Amino acid sequence: MSHHDKLLESFETYKAENEKLLGKGIKASAARARKALQEIAGSCKERRKEISAEKESREGAGVGMSQDAHVKRTFESNTVYWG
């Protein structure tokens, strides 16, 4: 299961347990809600790493535009030439 899928599943678990805690007052749901939140935090960190790696691999392959190229292009398009 991907970190994206784990993140979504953990969020659904959190929502359900939080509703049980707040709506019905089930104390055991508090522990399950906290556990789901901890899983969300871990999945978020791992997913961020995956996204960064994907971004870097695309930049290395020439897909997209690097930050330096973007700044240069923006500067050149905004430059006024006085002739």
C-alpha cells in the first residue's frame, strides 16, 4: 500500500473514531483516534520524501523547469529595453 493510500485510510479511521469519541462519548475511541493521527504524521513525512524525490528526478530528466531557469525566464520577460 502506498503512503498516499495509508494517509487516506488513516484519515478515515481518525474521522470515524473522533465521531465516536465526540458524539457517543466512547473513551476507547480517543486512543484509536490518537493512533490514527500518529499514522497520518508518519505517512505525511514519507509522502513528502516521495514527492521531493519525484520532483528531483523530473528536474534531472529535463522535465519541467528548474528554479534558476524560471527566475531567468521571468526576469527576461519583464526586462524593458531602452533603445
